[in-house]
Amino acid sequence: MKLKGKVFKYGADINTDVIIPARYLNISDPDQLAGHCMEDIDAEFVDKVKPGDIIVAATNFGCGSSREHAPLAIKAAGVSCVIAASFARIFFRNAINIGLPLLECPEAVDGTAAGDVLEVDLEKGEIKNVTSGKVFMAKPYPEFMAELIAAGGLIEYTRRRLAESRD
């Protein structure tokens, strides 16, 4: 799967309450959540983000509570993937479970600025900064995780597997 988008760059320790503030946790509709994504750290994010854009952040992205709303809000806002130096473990799991690709690549974080355009090849783990021409390598996903992401998450993956087993 290949992705391309403009970078929104953030620092370290971006927690789930910044990604989607607790005051919106009574909302379950992904489109409504998307309207509040990142608003406490970047009030213009929802007005500027376009489908396919990419979040790049330093270490410990998604730390804090285990709320599933955070990766859901990011995905519903149109973000195609998140690249960070490291992710909080539960955020990583929640993101993969909904089909939001995450790549750990400190070199890409250091070599990318806000507004740059990235091309990402998830199968290879290749991250190309189109703006600067630099290429970075993240570890590609194991086959089963790549299948989960390609299916759109764990629920859709499971539906497909069950349908295949019935045939």
C-alpha cells in the first residue's frame, strides 16, 4: 500500500487527551470525533488536514489513557498514517486494530519538517520525503499486520476471514 500526503509535525509525548480531548469522549461517531482531532494542540488542524495527509511526531506518540477514540479521530480526519520515533504501546495496538498505519522511524522524524510531502510504501517500510529527496527506512509490518491494515482493521479482517472459511 502506498500513501502520499503533507506532513503535520508535532513534538514528543503527544497524549491521547491532546489527540481527542476527554470532553468529546461521549461522541462515538468517527466523523464527529474527527472534527475535534488535535484541537487542543493545533486549532487549525481540522481545517487544514486533507485526506492522505500524514502526522509525524517525536517519541511516545499516543501516550496517556487507552482510549480508542484517539486513533479513530485521526483516521476519520483523513490522516493516512502516523510516523513517530516511538509510540505508546496501547495506542499502537488500538491504531492497528482500526487499520491506521503507524511507522516507527526516528530518522524520518528528524529529516522531515511540517509541510513537507511524504510518500510511504508500507510494504517496504520506505518513507520518501518528496520535498527534500531524502529516503528513510522503517521496519515493514509482518504479513499478518499488513493484512489487518489493508483490510481496514481487525473487525473487517475477521469478517473477511470468516466469509472465506464459509466458502
